[in-house]
Amino acid sequence: MNLGKTLSLLLFISLFFGVNLSVAQKSCESHKPLFLRESEERIAVNCMKEDLKQLQENLASIHPQIDFYTDKKYIDSLFMVALETCSKPKKIIDFIEIVSGLLQSMQDSHTNISPLVLTQLSDINRVFPFNLERIAEKFYMQKCYKDIIPSGMECVQIDGIPVETIYEKAKLFTFREGKAEQASEQMALKLVSRIFSVYHIKNKDFLSFKLVDFTGDTLEKKLQSAKLRSVILDKEWNSRESFYYSFDSSGTASLELGSFSAKGSNGMKRVIDDFFVEVFERKSPHVFIDLRGNSGGYVSIKNYLINYLDTAKSDKRERYDFIRSEKDRFSSIGWWIKSRYKSYLNKYPGDTLVAKEWKYIQSPYGTFCQLFYANETALRVPVYSGKVSVAVNGLSMSASVMFSSWIQSTKRGLIYGEMCMGGHKGTFGDAVSIKLKHSKIPISMSTIKITPLATAMSSSEGLIPDVVVKSSILHLKKNIDPIKELLGFHKKNQTKMR
């Protein structure tokens, strides 16, 4: 090899390794999953910035309307602030806070970081579950692990930290839908326990509560924390979404739905059918539908329930807004479904809705599409025409908000409880999971926007019940349901579980 070729080769090798050394210095030190990371572990600047860029690009290509509730320029400015904030290495838990804040700014409850992510970190091994209620700016125990602290007792501090401080931290991880601030604050109350466990218990065996008892005396109570795994397996704290119906001695029918997807679409429709069959057999004068804590589910089931109550044949049409992407609901359909589309359109070429769906399926990524669905369906028994009451709270989201909006806007019944997570303008949905490349933080992101045509021009304020009902200290102490008390429920004589 002559000298010229040798020098050229050496120059090439030095440039090659020099460039790669530079890349290596910029690359993230670790792509470990969250369960192998400790909350205090730091994440490199370039890793955070690349994750933020990935998140911003995913929102632009997958989310159908990121500016539905807020201005896109405002969201972009928040990303710029986040990038500046991440100019130095940060703890992974701090980076999760930053990302959660960005997603909150969109005010879409389906686009979020689940608070469950926090307990995936490797050093979060012990927790202490409890739920709080806020009454007159004070915090009261609503439910406590193993009933160690009586319901209705005021909670002042936990391990010397004011409950108010923990509550404010919990707000960083709540979901938001439009202007439903009160609902977001109610969700924060349910997160205080988790936030305290993650930030302050970690591996500690004991914690202390500063309480005010029912006589007004202040006392300190030392409690033992619980292993995270034991709480996860505890059915009382991690029970499956409940759905059952019952009848009290006056004939009032009560349908409790923890979601609209507990047993899949067909299973839930059978439960609703069975419920109304018995409602007619018993000639129930009043149907009470409890959607407190109902996080949503299949919109088709929500519409199925509405059809059983729609005495006025109201306008139930809904507009679905899509953006074609590798994550939308049509991206995973196989060749068999596609062949069914073709076969159906050959047989029924006049079906414009199916034709529009098929055209959308064939369109390139980035194509925006609006489809309209009528939402009429056949029922097993006639439409129920009796009295209807619905209960909601801040944890009623998505499809349960759309159902409540229909009840209120058509004046079909009265809504009781507290502001729910959303208003009359519909909901986002079909959320998909996306994992950030470096931090491995899982993000839930909407792929559709569903808008009822009858209320499309309504306010984006949170849906306020016709009758606002909140728990009092006495309700908490005696474990009384304030809405059922107001409606005059009597002792149940039969309960059907599904």
C-alpha cells in the first residue's frame, strides 16, 4: 500500500471513530425500563430532549385535534419551556412530572401519563392506601387501608408534611378534560395516597398521621406501611370495575356501572338487556344509574343504554374526527377485514358510510377525516318511560360524561353529584400507548375525537349536575351515600350481580 493510500485510510479511520465517539457521548447512557430505575436516578439531557421531541412529533401525527381545548402555539411554547428546563440532568421522577404537565396543558383526559406509572419505579416498594374528601378546605378520611383510621376523621399532616402540600403535588398527575377544573381537583384527592407513597414512603416501614378526632382533640397515629404487591393483590383496593343492578323495597331500580367496558361490548349489552327486562317485569317507577367513578369505555354501549331511555327519539348522531396514522383504529385491520369491506361495497355500493370508511383506510398517513354515525339500535324490550336519575362525580369520564350530557341536554332525567370530567362537547378516545424511547415512560394518546351533533356548539366547561350533592362529615362517619339518602332509597331486597 503506498503512502497516499495509507494516509487516506488512517484519516478515514480517525474520522469514523471520531464521529462515532461524538455520537456515543451524546447517546443516552441507559434505555432501562422504569421497573429497573430508581426514582432518584438521573436521566441525561440529550435523552430528555429527544423524548420531548418524540412526544411532540407523535402528538402532531397521531392526535386528531391537539388544539381543541387550547391554542397549538401555547402547547408549542410549553414544549420550548420544557426543553429549556431539561438543560441539566434530572431525576426520572422529575422528568415524569414535566411530561405530565405538558400533556395536562392539552386538557384531553385520554392523553396522559397514568399515575400508576409512578409505582413502577424500582425503589417504590411500600405504600399506604387511603382516600380523602375535602370539606370546607379541610381534608377528611373517606376510606383507609384496613380501616385503621376511622372515616370522617380530619387529616392534618402525614410524616410532618401538610396534607395540602401533598394534594398540590398530586394535581401534577391528574387528568383534565376541557375546563372541568373541579373534577381534576377531585381526582387529586384520590391520588394523595399514591403521591405520598411514591415521594415519601418508598421503603419505609412506618409513617405517622396527625389527626383531629371527633371530639376536636389532635393526636398522632403511627401506622405500618404495606408492601406494594400485597396492596395490588388486595381486591378491596384493586377490585375489577363493578357493574351490577339491584331493586329496593319501593321498586326503585339501581344500575351501577363502573365502566362501559367491564365485560366487553356484547357482555355489557346483555347486562343492560337483563336489567331492563326486570325493570319492566317489576314495573319499576324509577331507574337510578350510578356512574360515579365510571372512567368510560365503549361509546357503543353508552349509546345502547341511551336507546333504552330515549322516549323523544332525540338526535343521537355523532361526528368522529380521525387523522390517518399507524396508530389509528383502522391501522391494525388485516387482509380479511379489508376483503370484507370490498365484498360489502360490491353488494351495497350505496352505503356511503362504509364507502367513506374504506376511502379513509386507503388514504395516506396524515389524512384528516370526519365520519358521522347515527347510533340507532334494536332493543330486547320497549323504551323505558319512567323517572330517571343519574349520579356522577369528578371520576366520571369519557363515555359516562357523554351519557350524562345526553340526559341533561334532552331533559330526560336529573343529574346528581359533583362536576364530572368533561362537558357537553363530547370526548376524545381510542387512546393508544406510546413509550418514550429513552426514559421508557408510557404515554396514553387519543386517536379520535367524538362530538355529539346535538351539543357540538355547547361550552367546554365541565358538566355541572342539576342537583349538586357532596358528602358531609356525618356522611363519612356513618358511611351514608348522600345521593341515595337524598333520593330516599330503601333497603334492598334483591341484588343481581353480573
